[in-house]
Amino acid sequence: MNADQLLGLFRQIIDPGDPAVRERAADELTDWTRSYSAAEAITLATVP
């Protein structure tokens, strides 16, 4: 997932429109973040 896709998911989550769209975006975001191991997440968080 690239930055544009991530920002798109954030926009869908905060959009006051359709609750189903928000729910689906939140599910996609949590699935994506859980796909990394703890070490990978720490490494990615520290990369500028």
C-alpha cells in the first residue's frame, strides 16, 4: 500500500457519508497494519 492509498482510507474513515464505507475502510486499514510484524512496524515507523 502506498501513501495515496493510505490517505484515501483515512479520508473514507472520516467521511460523514455512508457508514458501510467507513466500516470497510477501517477494516482494510486494520488488516493492512496487522500484516506487518512488530519489528517491521517499528522499522517502518522510524524511516523518514
